[in-house]
Amino acid sequence: MATLELDNETTALLSEMAENEHTTLAQLANRLLIECLEDWQDARAADKAYQRIVDGDAKILSWDEVKAGLYDMDN
């Protein structure tokens, strides 16, 4: 558990949003933080994948290769 110190404007906006969504301020803040952190993790993974492509350490597949691989997984 952590305690956050927010400015008045941010607190007011979060309170308004929580009220509109019929949830508590703590639940809303937790959900929003999780969404933000998940987005950050996704962006970091995408950056790493892109860097592997740039470095030549990853193979880029054509759509036909992807489809063939998906078909193989079904059988």
C-alpha cells in the first residue's frame, strides 16, 4: 500500500470522475494507475521488439507466414 500526495486540481478531477463512475476515489486511482502502468509496459516491450528488429536480431514475417503458422497451431 502507498500514499500519494496529489494537488487540489487533480484530486478534484479524480473525485468528479469517481462520482460519475459510481466508485471510490481509491478504486478509481488504483484502476487508472494500473492502466497507465500496463500501457507503459506495453510501450517498453514494443521498444525492445523494435530495437531487436533494428539490430537484425528478429525475423519479420510476412502475413502469409503468420497465417500459415496460425493454421499449424490449429492442427
